[in-house]
Amino acid sequence: MVVAQLPPWTSSEGITISCAVPPDCVRSAGDQARRAAAEAMLADLPGAERATWVWSDGLAEGGTVRGGGGALIVLPAGAEWTVKTPAGALCSSTRAELVALRAALEEIAESDLTPDQDTHPDTIIVCLDSRAAQQTVDAGPAAQTSQLGDAIWRLLMQLANRGRRLHLQWVPAHCGLPGNERADMLAMEAAEL
């Protein structure tokens, strides 16, 4: 077990995490209703109209082997980056999801994008379809028990310290959300790397 390297008094100001979704996002509602409810929810998020959107996904064959993570990063002007990263020969689905999230945050942190009123928004909205991965991050920076969770929180705080507001939002999987579907395809490709 790894002890979190971040002290318990570490502030997570500027970082919000939500697993809340509208009632129509339950599987029994059907794919079209789930997609419509999710799209409406995402459109109502603060800063959504000028946000950098990150759609990340991970998978592992049988939930235990050949993991891969993928992410789609979409800037407000429409420019896109894709991220693909293997998650390991022995890998849980949750680990693959977290590897994808870390890779996407690293890509943003390493880019020269900084908040700017005119060209770069200060909000980053990260959409994940794994409740387990989201709950791992939601536990907070001082509660992380893995190097991966700790690395994710370090990246989140690095971006927040640069003036970015970050919101991690759970979204329903496999209901036709275009960003989520693209991230899923990238994760499949990454599992082959």
C-alpha cells in the first residue's frame, strides 16, 4: 500500500467532482433518453460553453488483462488531441480508466495552454464513465493509496494552481455520447499497443 504523498491539508480548491446524474441516465431509460439527459446535464455545467473538454476511457480484456486508456481532448475552437496509452498486461478496468485520466491530464499540463480570457478557457471538464475511477479520485488528495491516484491529484492541483477550474463528471457509458464513444475507441486501440 502506498501512502499519499500529498499532505492532508492540501487544498483542492478549484477542483470539483460529481457522480450526480439526472434520473433519465439509468440504464432502464434507454440509450436515447440517457444520451439526451447527459447532454443536457453537461451543457448546464458552469463554464461549459467555453471549456476544454476531456473525454477519457479505459478498458481491460475480461476486466483483468491487456488494459488500454484513451482520451479525446477538445478545445473550445474545435481543435482536438487524442491520447492513447497502454495500461498494462495485467490490469483492472478501473486502473485502465485512471491511466487514461492521468495521460490526458499530463497532455494538458505539458502543453503550453494557459488560461487566457480570449484564447484559452480556464475551465476543464473531464468526463469519465467509470464510477469506480471517479470515486477513487473523489476520495481526495490525501486519501490516495496508489501512485496513480497520487499522480492524478498532483496533476489536478498543478492545473488548478495555474488558474484552471477543473470539473470531473461521471457520464453514462455506451449511450451514444460522441466524446465518450471516441474515447472508448481510443482505449481499444491503446490496448493493442
